[in-house]
Amino acid sequence: MYRIILFVFFLCDISCLSADAPNKMLRKFPKSSRSNGVLLSQSRNPVKPKSQAVAESAKPLTGSISGHDYVDLGLSVKWATCNVGASSPSGYGSYFAWGETSDLANWGGSWRLPTKAEIDELVNKCKKEWTVQDGNEGYIVIGNNGKSIFLPAAGWYGGSSSLYVGVLGYYWSSSPRSVESGTSSAVGVRRFYWSSDGNVDDSAYGLCFGSDYFDSYFHSRQYRHSVRLVSE
């Protein structure tokens, strides 16, 4: 009788071990899936390579060059946060005929006028919203990375008179207009920010905008417009 009882306990132990074996094997391996015969991890939060993470964190989107702040909009150049001669992003600043450079040189460092192509990036690659900052109307220009600059509608100067202040914006580029482009028919109608390329006539390219448009254009170089500088 004693031998029979021991034999029954022995069979029970074997049954328990057999039932538990699949569970032990399952615990040895993490969950996974297969795609085209390849075993794939189910981790939903892959860790970026350290070199990639460091490179991304080392690229500042805002900063200062020679004491003047900039914003990286995700374009080919960085844009200054203020007009030349202004102390805040909403300030109108100074007005310049296309060839005047005295105040621009005071910025130092790598600051320069934008080219027409760089202005076209603002036109074609950014979102624009007409808004008011510190009582001044203008456009907030938003890059694909979410960073933005504000361009006030500072108007322009013809002779000694200011025109369309608070209504239109003209910003120079460094690009003179080529002779074969034709003649300007919009003097006194739109604003411009100049750029720097060409075989030239007496006008130059820039940025012009009103509450219902935002585009690159050209204007006579004798008129004085706002300037917003860029840097590499």
C-alpha cells in the first residue's frame, strides 16, 4: 500500500512539470512578430543613435550673432528678429534707399541683405498670418519647424514723406533687377525688402505685402524701404 501511494505522488509530480514546461519556455522569449520571415521587435519607442540625437540637439533654432538675435525658420539662411534700426520685432526701424549701407555695416559679423531667392523662400515655403504686435500691423511668418518672425507693415519713404505706414510693407533684397525683366508699374502701390542679383535697370527686387498679399516684387532704388538682414 505504501508503494502505491508513493507511485501516485510520483505521477502527479511528472504531470505538473509537463504542464508548466510551455509556460517556462514562453517566459524565456519576449513577444515578437514576423514579417516576410524576419523576426521583428515590437518596441514602439526605438532609441535614436547617440550621434543623431547629439547632432539634433546641437542645432539651435534661435541665437545671437554680433549682438543681434536670429531665428532659424528651417530655410537656407537665418533671419534677424528685428528690422535694422528697430529695438523690437514690432518696431519699424530705419528706411534705406537700395544702395545705402552705413547702418547695415554696424551689425557686423555675417549679417547681410537677403537675395531675391531667399525672399522667395519666405513667400513659397512659409505660412503667413496678418496680425498685430505691440499696436503695429504686419505679418507673422512661420517656418515648417514652427519658428516665426514678425515683419511690420512699416510703409516706405518717397522723398521726405512716409507712405502707407501701417498698411503696406516694403523690404529690400540685395538683387538688382535685370533690364530684360521690363519696367515697374507698381511704384507707390506695394512694399519691398531688397535682395542682391542681376544685369540691372534702376529698380531692385524685394518683398512687398499688404493684408491680402505677400510676394516678391521690384521698386525704384531711390525709394527708402525697411531692411531685415539674414545670416548663414
